[in-house]
Amino acid sequence: MNNLIEIKGITHAYKTAAGPLPVLDDLNLSIPEGGFCAVVGPSGCGKSTLTRLIAGLMFPDEGEVWLHGQRVRSPRSSVGMAFQNPVLLEWRTILDNVILPLEIVAPRMPKAKKEERARELLAMVGLQDFANKRPSELSGGMRQRASLCRSLVHKPDILILDEPFGALDAFTREDLWQLMHQLRAEEPFTALLITHDLRESVYLADQVVVLSGRPATTQFVLDIDVSGPRPIDMLYSTQSVEWLAQLREQIKIAQGRGGRKRAAA
């Protein structure tokens, strides 16, 4: 399987009044086409910086980011992004919020076609009856569903998810996890998920990458070898419990709280 995303030896530091603040150090990462990679690590280790580098919103001090075999040198329209805060525009309806990316990347597309595409996604996530509502009229979980539709409306090859479920209650979060598997089946994409929730990483991803403490590098890679549908009960299986134990151990190491590094199973 070809790698759609290639992160090669990325090193990056932010400029501060006190001098450079190293964030990433010789970080390497590969994600195959159609893959779903979750990235976990200590707070402040550079996970969100990694998403901006992949999207072409900023550039590394050293190393290279490659998408589709091309080096990233500018923002990429083939990338969709969803964040913890849905950032929906209150003066636009939910339908118009979902359409927004198409107005940017496909300005010549007829409005009827844009609306058709947006309504198709809204129906997929159960929001077909809320297309003409304003964001403030929806619950947090519903707004996040709308945000996911907006990130997918232009059919991106790559979907970057930066803690999109972190602010939701446990029941809504699990509901949206299951929705992600449905969307992935019906709207194929390659995904990079940033999360602090180890259960989320095991349930959603094919591969979990643990970053070290800052400046972050690739500390540990765990393959989640599960074929077919993933019922939520899989999180209680013996194999999932073992995976979660491995990841917790690696997070302790990344936080400098002891433990020994181990190769992924």
C-alpha cells in the first residue's frame, strides 16, 4: 500500500522572546492511503503543530512533508480539518456553514450542486432536518456533526481531526466515534487524529503513534489489527485492554514518569 502522507525528519521550533522553543525533533511518520492514524502524547508536545505542517499552513525548520508524492510547499485544498471547537458561523445556517469550503475551492460550482452535496452529508449524519437552523440552535454534538460535514464536503483526500470530540460528554463522544466509522466507509479518506483519549485512538485508528515529550519525536507505534466492523464493545475485549495498557505505559515514559520503551507488538 502506498503512503499518502510522509513526514520525513521534521524539526521545528517556535520563536519566543526567550529564544527558540523546540517543539518537534527529527519526527518521522508514514500513513498509507486509506489509513487512519491516531497521534497521542503529552500536552504541549507538538501534536497540533504537526497538523498545521501537514496542511501546509506552516513549514518546518528542517525536514519535509510529502502528500501524494509531492512536497508540501503551500496550503492544500485536498486536506479537510475538524477541530475541538466547531467554529461555525452564527450568521450562516447550518447548510451554508457546510457549503463554505466549496465556496473557496470550487467557486464555479453551481449553488444547487453545492447544496445537494451538503444536504447529502447532513442526511448521512442525521441533520437533514436542521439544515436551515443556526449553530446556536443545535447541541454541541450536533454542531460537531455539522463540522465534520463541512470538513468532508469538498471530498478531501486527507482528513485532519484535532481533538474534535474532546469537549463532548462520554455518550455523545462514543456516538460520534461510531459515526466516524460510517463516514469512513461511505466517504473514503485518509485520516490523522490528534487525541488525548487512548480509548478513542484504539477504537478509531489502524495505527496509534505515541510522541515523546517536547521536543517530540516518534517514540512508539502500535498497529491496531482489527478487520471488519468495530462495535463499541470491542473496547472491552482482552486485546483492546492490552493495547490500552501498552499505550498508557508509553505515555508515562513520554511524560518522564518512568517505564521502559518497548517495540510495538
